[in-house]
Amino acid sequence: MPIDGKLVDRLYRQASAERWRVPVHRFAEALEASAGHERAGAQSGELERYLTALHLEDLALACACAAGDESAWEHFILEQRPFLYRAADALDPGGGARDLADSLYAELFGLRDRAGERQSLFRYFHGRSSLTTWLRAVLAQRHVDRLRTNRRLEALPDEDSSDALPAPSSPIEPERYRYLELIRQTLKRAVAHLPPRDRLRLACYYAQELTLAETGRLLGEHEATSSRQLARTRRAIRDDVERQLVEYGLTDVEVAQCFASVSQDAGPLDLKQILDVGSGRKESAPDRSS
Amino acid sequence: MDTSRERDQSIERLLRQSLQTPRPDGATDSCLDAETLAAWIDGGLSGAALEMAQTHVADCARCQSMVGAMARTNAVVAQPEPERGLRPWLPWLVPLTAAAAAVVLWVAVPGDLSTPQRPAEEVQTQTAKTNAQQPASLGNQPQASAARTETGAASSADKKAETQAVAPELRKEIGRLEADRLQRQDAAAAPAVALRSAPAAATPPAAVAAEASAPAAAAPPAAPTAEGARLARSANGVVGTITGANQIVSPNPSIRWRIAGSVVEHSTDGGSSWAAVPTGIAAELTAGAAPSTLVCWLVGRGGVVLLTTDGRTWRRVAFPEITDLSAVRATDARTASVSTADGRILTTSDGGVTWERR
């Protein structure tokens, strides 16, 4: 949807877009693309609020870089590369993410020609975040996708290789595995019953190991609130698990054994793999986190 | 053995295990794109868009990983550099100038360095107290005061130009002074390390305590001065490290480690250059202690305890609980005390093979 010319001019000045010699019409297109992406602008007041809240200077810089302005590129590289490299090192301290960071530059510059036009990755930047955060997000996305792809491609160790894990030497306790499986199933159901926001909080804290402060920031709440909510959610899960186990027909003693089966375990475990051991397969690695 | 607390621990353990198990689901149309994720992180999502994003991520392993990856790189933006225009620097100009003045004052007038220092906990407490009194303590320093007045007198345009010109130099200078300060402090503290049966620590001169805290109190949270770590030695000679800025300094100040999130870096030149050291751990590390130049203990969230005995390769030490760890003190590669986030202390005297609650 076209944006009022006066508003474009004001935002253009606000963005200092003339510094990079961004044509006004190009900047207006970027604003329109951003508003269209967000589906903002049902009312003109709402549209203006949305556009004014954008990271306009970064949007102007992105426009200039997408157009191949040399001084804008120089500024962008000088300003963003240290952040990008440090983000890459934070993602993979072994340096494995640096190549991802480097490869981003080619895409940002837009080497691929489509109908004679350079298509830059910058066209996906709409100014709703800072350029730094956007670059981190692009890098994080690439990194995660590569990890997930590699994980899928990882071959299982050969039975005879030294990597193959030995079969358990101690006799398997089928009753304990039954309890583990029961409590795992009930936990899964209990988590599924939670509101999405509670599940997200659990995922941030337990799966991604974010701090309470980071979790809180993501959810727009104070870390103390995150802490309280996590405690509340854990209580709710436990109550639900206990209720389900009783409904399943377990006695109080058996319910207690279910919980004990978890706490007796010596280390982090992947229940599925542990259960596979019971069916004659290999034991999981004792410590998945290291 | 089936107490309510144990059941809670079982639930927590199960949650950690089941939620951390890799799930194979791939990208879908509703997965967050990088722009939306970035907008969320920067507070650019609201209303239905935010709710939609949260609902999706709650059940999408891929997007959860992306959110986690973003969080791991958060520290990157908290660090200073590069030259990011003028405006972000302006709010820090006054405290930076004051910090520089405070450091200069301290370097120029060193305290009684032969006085034994307090145990780590006491120094931390003192630092916290001084931090709380920041305006008053700064106000008592003529140089800081003068700097503030001088800065305040400058016109807005002058300030802008001055900031641009001074900020990088100021940062370098503060870093250099802080490094000097650390070396002096370490040199002065060395005899105390050698004498394990040293008498109980006396109260350090007020000036030293104030100096130790002044730069940190005055500097912005992410300023380079925050990199200054304070090495503390307790009365009985046990070496501990205050990781005020996540630096763990060994008895030889040239050798040190620093942690940021799950990243560990090692320096052999007093912090001038750093090399990343792989640990294989994704959990956030929170504290460390380096009783020698080769031995360093690190602790982190979820019961993570790491130990190196050659300075570079790390092994995970088994810890009896999955709980967040907040501090560690160590005398060598066998003996260490670890504090949990809820205030308990566990000690080992066999390199982590067994742990005892104290």
C-alpha cells in the first residue's frame, strides 16, 4: 500500500538515508515492503506508528548496501563484521561457524542475477530489528539448519567399530524400564496439556538451557516471574503425572517407584535409547551433554 | 526415599532429559524466518504476531534451537565495539570519564599493597556495597568530579565530536590501566599465596577496596573495564577467583581464562590475546577458579563442572545433582568447593570422584 509522501520524507530524513544516497522512491519501497510484510496499515495512524518504530537508519543502510553503494558497504562491513564473527564464535567456539558468517557476505551482496537484477539477502530485512540482530538471526538459522542436517546424515557406528557402544553387562530390570516408560508417557501428556507460553518457557529453560533472565527477556517478563512460573508449571506437571499414573491403575507404592526409577538413574539418559537396550540394542552414551 | 522434594527433582530431571532429546522435525511454512526472529528478540513483535511466534516455537524444535542460538550470541552485542555511531556512546561518556579518572587516581596513589587481602566473598561484598553507593563514592573523588563538570560544560556539538575522538582512546587507556592494576595486585598478592598459613586477613585499606570497585561501579556494564578480573586469595591461602568479569586469573596473571555463555577462552599474555578452547559443553558457565597455571575449574548450569589440568583440554567432572552452580573455589586439581545457586556447598577432595555436602 502506498505511503503518504510527507511521511516518507520525514522517515527518510529520520533515517539519514541521504548519507548513503538512497533514492527516496527506493526507501519508500522498502517501507512499503516492511508494512506489507507485517500487514500493518489498516489505519493510517497504525501505519505511521509502525513505520516510525522501525530501525530506520539500518533500513536505509540495508537499502544502500542492496543497491551496491560502496561507502555503505564499507560502513556495513566495518560495523557488523566484528559482531558477526563474535556471534559465529559464540555459536561454535571451534570456529566452525565462521565459514557460515563469511558465506553470508556473498548472499548479502547478491551474486545471483535474476532477470538481470542482483538479488540481495538484504531484501528480507524489514527494519523490525536492528541489522545486528537480524544478521545474528540469519547466522543462527544457518547454523541450526546445518547442525540438524549433519545430525540426520551422521551414520550409526558400525557394530564392530570401536565407537560401537557395548551391550550392558548387568541384567536389565524390566520393571524399572516399564516405570520409566510410564512416567515418560505421562510427562509427555502433561506437557502437551500446558498452554503454549508455559511450554515455551520450559523449552527455553530446559531444552535450550537459557538463563532465567534470557527466558524472561524472550517472554517479555521479569526473570523472577519466569522463575515463579517455572515452579508453578513444574508443580502442575507433577500433579498431572501423579494423577495419570493413579488413573492408569498404579498403587501409591508403584507411583513412588516410578519417580524413584528416574532419580535412581546415574546420569542423563535418552529414554528411547534406554528402552532400546531392553530390546537388545545398544546402550546410549552415558552423557549426551558433554 | 520418596519425598515431595525428590519427586520434584525427578520431574525436573525428566523435563531436562525429554526436552533436550533431539527431535527430528524439520522446517515448516510456519517456522519463524530470521527477520521475524530478530524482530521478536528486539521487541519488534506485538499482539497477534508475537502470540503466533510464541505458539509456534513452543512446539517446534528447530525454532527452539534458533532461539537458543540467538541467546548464546546475546553476549556478543553486549560487548563493546565496533564504532557504532555517536549516540550509543553519549550516555556512557560521563561514567567512562569518571572511571578513567578513578583508575588514574588509583594508579597514581597505590595503596598499601603488602596488606593481605580479604577472602573472595568479602571483597565481593565490599564491591557490591560500593556499587550501591556509586554516586556518593564518585562524588568524593575530585578527579571524577572535575571530569564530570568539564564534560557537562561542553556544548552538545562539542560533546559529540569529543566523544567520537576520545571514546576509542579512552577505552584503550582504561583497558591498559586495568591490566596494569591487575599486575600490581597480583604481584602484591603473590607472597600471600606462598604462605598458606598466613594469619587471618586484616581489613584492607579502604582506598584499595574503593579502588577495586570504583572502575566497575563507574563504568558502563559492557565497557572494556568490566574485563578486569579480581584475583582474591583467602586468609588460609586457598586460591579463589572472583570472576567479576568472567575472567579467571591463575596465580601467574599472564595465564588466565575467561567465560562467556558456554564459550571458554584462554590467554597466556595477561589478556592481550585470547584463544577459544573447546569444552564440548553447551551449558552456560557461571564461574571458575584457577589454583595454578595449568589447573582450572569451571562450573555452570545444570550441574556442569569442568576441569583442566593442562590449561587447554577440559573434562567434565561428574556432579551428583542437576542444579545450577554459581561459584567454585579450588586449591588444586583434587580439592574444590562448589556452591549451588540455592546456596548449598559441595566439596570434593578427589578430583570430583566423590562429593560431600558441607
